[in-house]
Amino acid sequence: MSVRAAAVLPAAGAGRRMGGVRKPLLELAGEPMLVHAVRPFLAHPAVEWLIVAMAPKEAARPPAWLTALDPRVSVVAGGAERGDSVRNGLEAVPADADVVLIHDAARPLVSTAEVDAAIAAAARGVGAVVGVPVVDTLKLADAQRRVIETRKRDGLWHALTPQAFPRAMILDAYRRAARDGISGTDDAALVEHYGGEVVLVEGSRANLKVTTAADLELAEAVLAARRGAARAHAAEQR
């Protein structure tokens, strides 16, 4: 049986860490960052719906550069916090969807392979988090930044996105969390809180989140390298 998937991208944040600039709308390699984040999902044959939660004013008049990408794209109004935007997006997912992927709009370098792996894992009836193993030494410090403890990194992962879930599982978790006044550091945390099983799917360290100007520069460099490699490959095929 083929899996029918929907993707939800919260993109309504105020951009406080970027000086009030809305990150999904920042230009990256000549296009809004959001376009780069959306494309790998539209490239996957299982993704039948893509819902972007934008600031209410943007949702009222969605930008043509977004809606013209593909007829599968729709826009809903986001909320004050990321979780509010995700929940609004989830409520707009059709009941026909088997799996829902949730992805940060500020992660423009996600790959189609990561999307595929997340869908495949969630199709087995569990939550799936794309992540990478921790390779750095971790230090626990006090308020004065004095090291209290060096933590073992065995078994620790950095959680990335997309995170994928059976539709009923994630929708139930978000509705219960709203009722109970609970918020999580990521989507999987809510599923875990309510007893759902979540597994890790190894992704790429290139799947970075743009939070600072330096991150944006790094993303530009990665995209330039990818495009250079693609041109070289195309030349070899001629």
C-alpha cells in the first residue's frame, strides 16, 4: 500500500534572533529560504499536501512565489509560538493523509533522502526524528560558566527536522498538549510525553538551521558547492 503524506512547515516566527527579519523570507541563493525548504518535499512522490503556516497578514495574501510553486501548496495562518503554527497546520491536513512531516522553514538544506527516510519510518506506525549522533564533548556548566561535569556522548543525538508521524498520533498529541498547557522543545517531545514510540533516522549534518548571519553564509556556501557539483556531473554526462 502506498503512503500518502502531508508536510507542515511553520514559517510564522518573528525572527527575533535575526534582528526581527523573518528568516523564511530571507534571500538565499537568489530565492526566499522557504522555497529551498519546500522543494525537497514537493520532489517526493508520496507528499500530496504541503501546508505552510505563515504570519496572519501573509496568510491572508499568500506570496505568489510560494503558491505558484505547486498546486499541492496551501497556506494557513500561524500562531504566536511555533507550536501554535504547527497545530494550525496539522488541523488543515486532510484525513486522507497517513503520515505528516513537520519541518522547520529555517532548514533550507534538507535532502529528499531525509524526507524519504522519515516517511518510511513513520509509515511503520511510530514517530521518526531525523537526527545526527553527537560527536562533540559535552560540558555541563553553572550560571558562571564553570564546568560542573563532562557528559558522556554515547547514545546522544542532535534532533533535526523533518520529524514524521502517523497523522492520528501527532494530531492527538498536539490537541492534548493544547488542552493540558504543555509545550515541547520539538514535535517528538509531545508524542513522547503521551507515551508514543519515537525512533531516530540518521540524517546529514548539512541539514543546518539558519539562526544567525553566519549560518546564512554557510548555507550559501553549501548550496553553491551543490550546484557546482551538479553542473560538473551534467557536463560528464554529455
